[in-house]
Amino acid sequence: MLARTRTEPIPDGASGSGSTASVISISSTSSPKRVGSRTDTLIDLTSSATASAMSSMTSEDQGPRPGPSTLVAPQPSIRTYAGKSRSFLVPLPSGPSGLAGGLADDDLGLEVRESYTDLRTRWGVDNSEDDPRPVSPYGSDSSPEHPGRKSKGKERASKVVLAPGMMNDLKSITELRSKGESRRFMDEVGYLFEGMDEGASIGVRRSSALEIVTKLCDVDFARRAKATDFLTRAWDVLRGAGAGDGDKILDAILVLFAACAAESPQDLLELVQLPDFVPTLWRVLPSVERAKDALQLVQSGLGDFELKKAGISKAEKIMLRSLFSIIVNKSGLAPTDACPALRQLLTQALAKVPPSLHQPSAFVTLHKSLIAELSLVPSRLVAYDAGLPLIPDPAPPGFAQEAPELAHIEACLVILDAFLLGRWAESDERPSLCDDVVNGEKQEELIDGLMSLCVACNAMLRGSADDDLFDMADKCLESTLRVLINLSHENTVWCRHLLRRELTLPVLMSLLTVAQRQSQSAAMEVNEKKPVLDLAGEGIIDDDTDQQAKAFDRLCLALGLLTNLVQVDDDAKDLCRATRLSPSCPGSRSCFRTCRCTSRINALDALVGVYLHYRKSDADHDEAAATIVRGHLAILFGLLMRGSAPNTRAVLDALPGVTRRAKLDGLLSNAREFVGVYAEFMVRVARGEGAGRKDREDEDEEEREREEERHRDERAVRDGASEGVARDVIGFLESLRDE
């Protein structure tokens, strides 16, 4: 075999076609060994003795040689790396003239091929697939019309073709790294999606789906997923694999996928564009209710026999435990070690969906799920009255003694409130249940559940030491009051249903007095503390200020519901006079339903006490909040006194002032002031801010403007103290004053 080996430079003046012609030697493996020489015979092709040496070797060797010839370099006695040649591999010249010395390739039996580097350059192997400018097949000096002919002058700019690996259209290492990460990420995603093919077994599809949500809970993976269409592709793949069609494992994984995506508004906005996203979530909700939640069944401590009766095998039990570990340890959806129920994760995701995407056909599912959860609240009140915890933590195993999921109830109430405000999609196929709920027909279970929930949340707000439970009770109570306000607005049926419940007025009066005390206590704590400033010199909202704003919101919502009841039904006027409570009731276990303290007064005197508290012009409360509460109470007093002489005497006797006219002038002044700020107040309360709550620094300005525009509808909080009603009450107070 012929091989190219080390070469030596030829000094100037040596014979050959060039001053630096290469030296090539041929060695035959079949030549006899000679004494004092190397095994391989070296023949110099550049000297005149080359031809004679080759002819003598040909004459001595009879017949063909048994082995191929090999190109080797001469072995000098002293090796050196100096001079012009520093490489052992000097390329051989090629061309029709043959090798150095005029010897043709065919004469030596050599075949000089084009190097791999030249081939890769000519065929563009190393060119980037993303390069929009492909390398021209012609040389840098060639013309595309006449290959091989140089272009003249500056008619055509020559393109420099660099060596492989030297062309790069990226501008920075950051772009290069990002490009590589994206390709590796897409390869990883493709590997995950391979196991979700429809032809794969159910076990493989479940494992692949579990791996997808596991990756989605990783921070780095989620960050890279935002730069691609991973979420929409993953949703399509999950749906194609059977998630959302009844398989308990795949349905649970689909719920976790939706809950993780709903944590980011941008990701949720991307998914809700899919036509089957919201309908699929509503269709899955009945399959993850309390008695059907496979994840909660495994957590409850049931044995394998009970789980098998529920349709859960041992393999599915292992996979559900893996899913439980992902939710608790990786997803960030569980603030404590307790895993939230699947129905809770699902309704919380649906509550974040734009209301206009909910179809009226989903109202039946929402109503059934809410009623099923509210039905557990009355039994917890009985247990609390007997000395047991209101919400056991942790919940005991089994479903019979389990506490209601407050987070699930709160999410359902948020969705229901959006429906009552007319923000759902409009459809001709509206179920009759929608009208029954709005009109208050056959809704005894809903009414009992909502009022029991108000009592339970009020008890938790007054006696709970758990911050998480306190916050959840506050959210749940606020959502309940909003729903009741919208249902009872100018609705005689709903108002009568509420007034027939003996817990309605006691709990409303308790909320008013407790909220007033909490707001006052929080204001005093804020005034005692020094203001905390950030780097910009602006105040930072602390927990006390936030609690004060929440207490103010509860007070306003309770006032709104009470005003609705008094405006529509005259029985409410007599019930207010007959209801008795202590404004300083500590809210012990014996008083959580109705106050049993010895220093009780009627509800009218209690309302006057709240009114007098907010008449003070000191720093105990925000002036804007005081204006709203004073005006709202003035309107409520006018409604209570109109058509009821006993209430008129009771209210005027409790109000401060020397004469009857002076007392009524004070009410008129506050009522007129309230009319001017009512519209702004309704927007703030509907947005959940309250009068004393400041905007968060990280809140987006455009989003806040859109939210304010959406809540500008006067139906946002529909209580009885509307502007028209307020003007009628002002007219009544004026006539009463002038008598």
C-alpha cells in the first residue's frame, strides 16, 4: 500500500519542477533484505538514479509483487523540525502533470483523491441549516454566468468562503447558547412525547404523562417552556393519550397540568385559546368529586382491599403516590404537607379563566359541586358547638368525618359571582337551573349552606390562630357576602328566604361590630408604629394595614346585604329591633351562633354605636372610609325609620344631639356626602381593594385599568344603597326633619 509519510525539504537548486519539491519513496514488502540497510528499500524519485533503480528492481523481480507499494519518507540520521516544513503530512501536488519530477499518477499506480476538507467545503456539509445565505457553488472569483471565469472590476463583489466552522450568523455567545438550549429542549420534549402515542400501552402513556408534569414543575424546564409552544403541544398530546376521557390517573395528571399552568396568567391565556381547554376541565370536575377523587382516596389511609373496591389497583396506587409527592414537594400548589384535593385544584384554575369563556351548560356542574361541599358545613357547626374543632387539622382519615374544602368553596363562589353579574358567555341553551338560582326557587340547600358558611367563617375569624386558615376564612366570607348581595338585590324571594333563617341577622350584626373593632384595633397599631419607608421614600404596606382594609371590606359588604334586606322586606325592620347582641362580645364558643352575653342591646343601638365611632375626626381610621361608613349607615337608618314609628323613636333617641332637627341634619349631611362618593366606592369594593387599601407596587397599570373598566358596571356590587335609593332616602329625611 502506498502511504504518505514524513518529507524533507529540498535545498534550493535541486532538480525538479519546484524549489521545494517533495521527496517520495516507494517500499516493497517483497524485496529481499540487505545487510546494513533497513527492511524497506527506499528509492528516491527525484534523482536521475530513480529510473535505473526502478528498472533494475523490475528486472530482478519476476512476476507480480505479492503486496502493495507503500509511500514512506526517507529516514535521515538526524531529525529536525526547523526550516520551512514543520509537518509530517505535507500535501501532495495534484494535477494532470502528475507528481514532482514529471512522473504521472498512473505510472506509480497512485490515485490522489480530493481531501475530506475540500469535499466538505465544496458540498457545504458544515454550513448551518439556519443560514439564510447559502454558499455559492462557484468560487469567490468566478462568475455565476460563466463558471471559472473571473468577474471584471467591481461589477460583482466577490464572496469570501471561509474554512468550515468559521461561518457563524449568530452575533453573540448568548444567542449561540440560547439556540443550543432550545434545540436540546425540543429534543427532550420530543422524547417525552414519544411515549404518549395512541398506540402505546396505558402504562406507558401514564408514565410519560407523569414525567411531563414532573418536568413542568421544574423551574428551569418551565422557563424554557415559556419560550416555545410546549404547553399547547403538551395539552394536545395529553388529550390524544386519553386524559380527560375517564382514566383516573390521566385525569388526575391533566388536573395538575392545568393547575400548574394557571399559576402564570400568560400560560393560562395561551391555553384558553384552545377550543377544548375550558370544556374539558368542566367535564372532568364531576369525576374528581369527594367520593371519586382517586388521589384523596389513596391519602385517606384505606387498605388495598378498600382501594380495589373503589377501582384502584396496586400499580395505580403507586403512581398516585408519585403524583402526591409531585404536588406536595415540587409543584408549589400545597402550602403545607397536606395535598389539596383535585376538585380544589380544578376549580381554582377555572376561577382564573376569563368568565366570558364559561358556557351556561357548565352551571349545572358548578351548582352540584358547590352544594355537595356546602352540605358538610352545618354538621361542622354542630361538632363545634359540642366542643370539637370546627375545621380539624389534619383531617382524620375517611370521607365521613372530613372537613369541607374551603378553597374549593371559595373558587366556586367566585365563578358563581361572575355568573350573577352576567359575565359568562351568552347562549340560547341555558339550563333552567340558572333561572331557578336567580329567582330563588327550590334553593333551600344553597341558602342553608351559605348562611352556615357565614357563621363558620365568622367563628374562624374570631378564634383561629392559624394564619392560613384565617386568610382562607376571610376570602370565603367575602365571596359569600358578594354572592348573597347579588342574589338578594331587589329580589323579594331571596330576601324572605334569608330572613327566615334565624342565623341571618345575628351573624350580620356580629360581622358589623367585629369588623368595626378589628378595623379600630388595626388602625391603632398602625398609628403606634413608625412608618416604614423603602428606598424611594414611599410607605410600604404592612400586615396591619392590610388587615384593616380587609376588615373595612367585610363591614361594607355586611352593610350592603343588610340594606338589601331592609329595603325589600319590611319584616327586616322589626327583626332588627328584636335582635340583641353585645358590641363587645368576645365570640366564644357559646356565642358563635347568637350572642348570649349579659350586656346585650338591640341591633339598632349597635348600628348607632358603629355610626358614632366613624363620626370621630381623629387618626383612628381613614377619613375616606369614615365618610363611606357614615353615609351608608345614614341611608340604612332612613330605610329603617321609613314606615316604622318604633324604629324612628329608637334611632333618634340613640343619636347624639340636643334637638330632633339637629339629629336629622347630621344624618342628611352624611347621606348627601355619601351620594357623591358612592360610584367610586362600588368600584373599589368590587375590585376587592376597599377605601384604605393601596395599590401594590408590582401591579401592572394596564391590567388595573382593564379591571377597573370591567368592574365599572353598576351591577358589580348590587346593594340597596344605590344612588337612586339614596336620593329617595334623603327626601324622606328632609320631610321628617321639616315635620
